[in-house]
Amino acid sequence: MKFIQLAKSLKEELCPVYLVEGEETYFRDHAVKSIAAACDLSQPTLNDVRYEGETLKGEKLVAFKADLCTLPFLDERRLVRVYGFYPTEKEWEVLRPYVEAPCQSTVLVIVNGGKKANAADLKKKKGITFVDCARESEETLTRWLFGMFRKRGLTADGEALSLMVRYCNSDAARMAKECEKLFCLLGEGGAVTKEVVEEHIAKDTEYKIYELTQAASRKNGGLFCEILHDLLEKGFDEYAVLAALTSHYRTLYELSNMRLSDAEAAKVLGVKPYSVQKNREAAARIGKERVQELYEGLYSLSGGAKSGIYSAKGALFAATAKIFFG
């Protein structure tokens, strides 16, 4: 199940073995907190036990399996957390009998950042309830953020929610903090609008880079210089800006030569279909030959800057001139 489905699931049933896995730290931490809360421990110092997965090898893994059958003290359940547990298939065979027939008073929670090479694929194992804490799509995060605001008595329109997700670069932890900040600013019953987000939520660097490339595509020199100045003032170096611009025009060049649908092109490039649509519009507006010329020109400048032929500042200045003045 997805992280956002866990709360509903816990109201219906508390499973004996969970795998909480994914790169989104905020989702992992809150999934574990939710499971711990569902255990309703009155004696957490006695019945909430933590292990580090990397230590569970050989005899220690056998001992850990036996420990899972320890009965709780003055509580109905005992919570056992294991962080960073990546057993091989052979090691999994030691634990498998327990997982397939677990102690009903123990809740085992395995917490992993992601699957590792040569490790058993735990989410496919019988008896494990998988909680997916991977990065979510913009649509899913927008719905989740709407729920966060509603819990705090705030309202928000779709445009404001989408903008906030982009400003925060889809980082759930940052969105949660910004949600708390807006609650403090607006109070219960407040309305989160596009204007509120623009005024109070700082844009993530990646979103600033996105705005920079879009300004370049539209040949909006004033906005381009404003964003560029802001990035450089905040410590973003010239090499990184030049690389971002080169990557942008490379994407436009690739899309202008692809004969795939937006969805198919999105899979090939590893981006969202909406991004493909917007970039194809930009490529059509600029023209195929001009896109190729800009990509090749910026690629040459970027390579020259890396090899020392040009200074980073000089290469970026030349790239800006090429974009806006041909």
C-alpha cells in the first residue's frame, strides 16, 4: 500500500509484519510513528525495541528470530523495529518461518531506504505488509497536501497546492514544515491562495532552474537575468547554471527529433508527460534548427569551461548572449 493509505489501513487492522520502504524519509518516519501509535503502548521503554539490520548476521539473526517471540510486559503488544535490514535470500530463510507464522503479540517493522543489490526482495515475501514510501507524483502529493491543510482548518485551491508542491520540489518533509508555517501565519480558517504561496514559500533551487530555462525558451531577458542573479547570489555556481541550460536545450533537441507520444517520450526521458508537452511547445516555438544550434553551442561552451578554455563566468556570459542575441 502507499503511505497515504496506511492511516485507513491501521483503523481496520494492525498487521504482525510491516516493511516500510522508500526514499522519502518523511513518509518512512511517519509510517513508523503511525504503526507505533496503533500499538498503543503504555510501557514503550519495555515494549518498543530497536535493532540495526546490519548487525543481524549469523547467530545474531537466529537470536533475533527467537526474541521476536518474547511476550510484551504490561501491554497487549510489543513493537520491534529493524532499521536498514537487507538480508540475502539465504539469510531470509532463517527469518521466513517466523514471518509466515508470527507471534500475534509482536509487531515487527522493517524500515529500509530502498532495495539493495543482492538482497532479498522483501516486499514480495509472504506475510509482509509493504508500505511504499517512495517519492509520489505531483497529483498524489497535491491530494496529500490538501489533507494536511484540512486537518489544520485551512482551505486551499488547486493552483496554490500545485504551486507549493513545485516550489518544494515534491519534498514531503519540506511541505509539512511549510504547512505548519502557513497555519501559524493564517490561523484556523485561513485560505491558502496562489498569492500566499508566492509570498511566503521559498522556491526550491530546482524550480528556480526550471523558471530560468523557461525564461530562456521564451526569450524573456528581464526575468532570465533576475532569476540568474538570484541563483548566483545564493551560491549556485556558473558551471551548474550552464549545465542546466545545456541540459534544457538537449531535451528540446531530443524531443524535436522524437516520433513518440508525450507519454512514451516521458518514459524514455524519465520525466512527466506534462513536462514533455511544455518542452515540445517550447521547441516548436523556437524552431528545430535553432534548437539544435543552441544545444550544440551551449554544449561546446560547457565543455570549454570544464577544460579551462573559458572561465565559467565567461562561458555563461557567452551562452546568455547566444540564447538572446543569436
